[in-house]
Amino acid sequence: MPPTRETGAHAARQILSAEERYADELAFLAAYDDGPRPPRWALTPRAVVTFICGSGGEALKLPKPHETLPERMTIPVKFVGERALVERCVVTLAGERGLLLVGEPGTAKSMVSELLAAAVCGTSALTVQGTAGTTEDAFRYGWNYALLLAQGPTPQALVDSPVLTAMRTGRAARVEEITRCLPEVQDALVSILSDRRVSIPELNGGEDGQGSVAAVPGFTVIATANLRDRGVSEMSAALKRRFNFETIHPIADAAAETELVRRQATAAVERAGAGYSVDDSVLDALVTVFRDLREGRSAEGWDVERPGTVMSTAEAVQVTASLGLAAAYLSAGDVLDLVPGHLLGVVRKDDPADHGRLLGYWDGPVRRRAQDGSALWRRLWDLRETLS
């Protein structure tokens, strides 16, 4: 039977937005904490922090019964990192100042940006994806050219950018990978974050009679920048001054990282219609390899030559999910045998010399752990030839 296209409300989607995925939690927190909120915020600042950092295992109770919400709800942790960092981000947004999240690839910058936008203003969809081809229109406005030719420059022919929509509605606009944009495009944000208005000279009049759109209370910008992209399109000093910078570091605790990898890999495998079956010992070894190579030092304190590519938590999730899918769909047997090949695929993304660095890791920590009597690391050592 030929495949059919699902349409409408019943169409399946690979990924839901944060506001859809956590709709129940957001509705519960809105009813749970009815304290003061900045203009147009969906939740109180305290509830935004709880949404992202969790309720610490505590089941929160609504102050009064609600027709559609449960009486109690435990809010799970979504960001594994410093609570103080999240609190600073929330305070920055409450002050309507731009927020710039920086860090190595795979440290959950985009996830934090999405969670903040969903909790603060109910939507994470007002997003500009920064690339070398992004134009100034993505931050300002464009035109419906059919209407433009038929009517001339009218408000009806104007096409708002996500940033302009956020300004009109008092919401948070997201700019992903801002340093991938050309400097002259980035600088379109300088006047937006300073004057809080966008000039539209093509129109004779405007909302203020001067051919411009002014931001309403609540508008702000959340941007992300990859530290590996520094120098690609360096931000101007003027633009930097209009953001508060927050650096998101890799997960410090090995157990917390392992649990995060397990949880996200399990979700990825289940989305593909299979059951997660990667053994905990294999997962522990995989996360250990990623952490050793990322930090340039093993858990035992042995020096390790770091590869040029970033051994991020996000990459560890992808490898673990791949192992789970191989076990489910390809009868892969012991997925430990697949670990070296997947690791090689990760480290060779940027620099061919990283192949040699991975071999050096095998000849160092992997061999020494095998000699210390670990059966699992002995088996990994025996698989060294698959890296050659």
C-alpha cells in the first residue's frame, strides 16, 4: 500500500517545540506561582527558573484546585548546569536587556535559549538562524513583492521579521549562531537594541507617524554564539555592549552527564520506534572516552592529547542513540564492538590528524585500564585494530 501524507492536527512531527512539549508544565507553573511578572511574561521569573532547573524532586502543589490541571506536579530538570547561571539569564531578560549565550558546540546553548523563550513569552518560534547568507531583512523586515507591485509600499505589503514581530508583541526573539552572520548584518541589531525601534522609510507614516515600529514592553533578544566560530564574523564592540554574556560550560559531573546521555538517547531511539537497550557499562565507558578526550586528561589523571573536534555531550547522545538503533534494527550483537568505529566517525570531522590522536588514546588510557584488569576495557583494547 503506498504511503500517505499525514496532514492537519494529526500529522506526526519529529520534534515538538518546547512550548508544545512541556505545555502541561508551563500551564501548571502559571497557576502555581501567580506572583508579579515583568510585562507580558507568561510565568514569574521564579517559575521560569523552576521550569528549566526543576523542582528538586519536590511535587509542587497548586494553591487552589484547578479544573483541568493536576493538584501536584514534579518539574524535572531540563538543563544540567548551574542554577545561578539560569537565574542570571532570567534577570537579564526581566530587565529587557539582550542575552548572549556562548560556549563550545554541544553545550545546550540553543536548548536553553528555546526553554527561556517558551517560558518567558509562550513561544520559541520567533527565531533567526544565523548563516553567512543571512541578510539584514531577517532582523528588520521584507516585502510581499506581489502586493508591493500592486499597491506600492503599504503596511499590508510589509513582511515582519521574527525580530520585528517580537517588537510588536513584546516577546523574546531568538538569534541562533549570531557570529555566523556577516558583521554588517549583525549591526542591524545595534539600533534595535538601543533605540528599540525599526525605521521603515518606504512608508509615509508609521505607528508613531514617523515610518517606524517601536518595541512594546517585554521585547528582548536571546542570541547564541559558538566559541569555535570566533573570528568567523566577530561581533562589533557596539553590539557586544548591548548584550549580557553568559558562558555555558560542558557538564562537570560525570554521573549527571551519563544520565543526560541515557535519557536523551533513549528518547531518540524510542522516536525511531525501537526500544533502548544499550548496557550501562557500555554507556559509562563511552561517556568516559568523551570526557577524557574533551578535557585532555583521563579520570585517573593521565594526560590525553585532545582532538581538534569537540567531543560534546550532544555527540555522545548521537553515538549512544546509534548504538541503540543498531542493536534494535540490525541485530548488532554486542554494541561494544561498534564503539571504536563510531568514535572514529566523530573525531575525524575536522582534522584527519585526529585519527592518530584517537589511536594514541587507545594506546594510553584504554591499554592501561585493560592492564589493570577491567574486562570491558580489555575488550575495547582488543578492538584497536578496527581503528587502523
